[in-house]
Amino acid sequence: MKRLEQGERHTVSLILNGVPRTGRADNRTLLSDFLRHELGATGTHVGCEHGVCGACTVRIDGAAARACLTLAVQAEGRRVDTVEGLAGKDGELNDLQQAFRRNHALQCGFCTPGILMSCSDFLERVPGPTEAQVRDMLSGHLCRCTGYTNIVKAVLETAAERQARREEEKHA
Amino acid sequence: MKPGAFDYIRIDSAEEACELLAQYGDDARILAGGQSLMTVLNMRLAQPGLLLDVSRTAPLDYVRLQDDKLAVGAAATQASVEWRAGLAGEVPLLKLAFPHISHFQVRNRGTVCGSIAHADPSAELPLCLAALEGEVVLRSKKGRRVLKAGQFFQGMLLTARRPDELVEEVRYPLAATGTGYAFEEFSTRHGDFAIVACAAVVSRDGIRLAVGGVADRPRVARWPHLEDSALDAALNDFAWDLEAQDDPHASAKYRRHLVRRLGRRVIQQASAATSGEK
């Protein structure tokens, strides 16, 4: 049992987008703030800070979750994936990001990093979702620009593309 | 919107949690999924001196069939129950209720025991536990006690848990043959807090209707098989019995209306679900 005292800075090590990273955090530091201020990963946005808006959604050990409702010290030793990890090494957008761009699924882009991280978890679990399932998953995110129609389109398009690619690989 | 200062301990076992709860009592809070507690801390509605984090306490991370119940440990997430392949056959009411619980991203981290311990009067998991007459296992240094849902929920965010006790496990009774289950909820937007939520259990013995979002805790009515005007009258009495209050989301009158309408609907659905079986 290790008691982490308040008012002190503790070392937190985690795997951020596949890369081991270490920083310092108070007990009360939220994972969202730790990612942005300590590790410089400012792709994760902070909106409401009580779990409603979804802007800060990241993947913790693969599962989409609110970084603002997680303490940095709770992420010790965990795999954390953020929007910075989606694009390839050369900066090429992944298929989901490209679909968002193609379909104008974002305007100001503030909510987009969280939505992308939810979608990346969701599409792995539900590879062939219905529109209703996609809308249900997106209900955990607030977007004040798009009206969601184009986001739904981009997600469904990505799912269809991935299905087609899997079929192709099966018969290759 | 940042929490105040607290000490933090990552807990390895239920024994350790109980030892610390015995020592610190009310000044310590159990942190599991954090989907309610972190919100409360961020808004500084609570400022405990010590957080005991059970979210990675391996011995408490289980969902298993135990006698005629589905037992869920304190560290098990809602998602780990929701995504069980056999849930629709095991506890059909939970299968129906999960889509109404906040959002996918929140259920990924939120725990079942945490929602029960938090005891929000509009929350779905306490409502289902009350409807099914499930059990809560409370553990302290001195031992365990098992309470029925009706004994555990005491009021708004208020339970029979003593300061030195951990909500170690929650037990949802498995589906019984010849019994039908139904769940309906009305909220402003999908995933918001329920204005009224209703769960019905209809069996050979009669009807159980549980209502959330109206009284200070989930409330259960038990009736013999009623139909038509007799059912309307019983629903109307129950709707008044809940002593609905006006608030910015809905008037008391509207809540009574929803109890009558949703109540009738879930009872009809649950009755229909029984006729398919022997």
C-alpha cells in the first residue's frame, strides 16, 4: 500500500500513443490536464470538466473514457491513446480522419478529438454499426457546429470501407 | 472545476479497503469508476481527505453467476456487464436498462457498485436492483452484511452503508421462468437523467412496478394481476404516493402523468413477455 500525500508531486508513467512517457502530477491533477500541461499533448480538449461534453475523451487501455473524470495518478502504467496517435508517422490522416475531412464532419473542430477517440473504440467493437447505433454512441458528445449529420455519415462510411477492405483481404 | 486536495491510495484488496475505512470513516471515499464521484469532486460538492481507489483492485473485478444471481464486484465496470454475451437471458431487465445509462463512454469506466453506492434517485441500476429485489453486500473489518435493495436505499444519495463499510458486491437475481421484464424511461435527451423511469416484473404471483426519478429513492409497488380500470386506479394511487415535486425539468403533475403512462406500458410489455413462455 502506497499512500500518495496531497500537496506533493508524484511521478506518473504511462504509455501515450505507444510511447512511454513520464511526468509529475498532484493527486488532484486530472488526466486531461496532465496530458495537456505536463506531457504537452494538447490534442485532447477540455470542455465541461464534468463528463458531459465528451471533448476530453481518450482511450484508456483501449476503452473510450472521459479524461476529466480520471485522475492522472490513476493512469499510472496504463496505455492512453489520444488523437495525436491516430495519424501515421508521416502525418497522414487515418481513414476515419480522412472520412471526417471528406464529409465536412467538423467545423470549429473543438469536439472532434474526443469524437474520433470514441469512434475508434466503437468501430473496433461494432464493425458494422447501424445509423441508430452510431447516433447512440455520438450522444456522448456535444458538437455545436455540425448538427451531427455529417459526423454520422463519416462514421458509417469508415465502417463500410473497413468492411470492404476486410472482405478484400479475405479473398486476396 | 478542479477537485480540492486529498491523499490517494490505490487499493489492492477488499481487506485493505476495509482496514482503511475503519481508520478514516467518513473522511475517506471509495473511488471506483469515478463517473459520479469525480464530477462531485470537480464541482467541490465533496472534499474528502482521502480517496481509496478500487478501480484496479483485481480481486474485486468480477462478474459471475452465483446461485440464482448475477454477482458484480466493486471494481467491475458497467461495460463488463453490458457486453456479456448472455446478459439478455441472465438478467433481461439490465439488458433493457443499460442503453439508458448515460453514454457508452461513461459506462466504459463507471462501475455497477459505484452507481448503487451513489444512490441517485433517477439512476437506472438502483432502480433495476429495487425492481428485482436484489442484494447489496456490505463489508467492513468486522464482517459482511447482506441487505435487500429496499433496506439499502434510504433516500436521496443516502444509503444504509455505514462509514466503515465497502459496497463489495451487488447481486441481481437471474430471470425466472414465466416471468416478464420491461423497462422504459423518459428524459429530455437520450442519456440525461431520467425524469421518470419505470421497470416492471410480471410473474404468476403478480406485478411489481419500480419507479425512479420521482421519489427520493427507487420505489416499488406490488400488486396482484390487475387490468383495465383497476390497474389505472392502482397506477394513479401510486403516482400520488410518490409525492412528486416540481423542479426545473418537469412539474409534479407531469411526473404523475408519466408514472401512469410509462407504468402501464411497462406492465403491458412485461405481461406480453411472460405469455411467450410456459
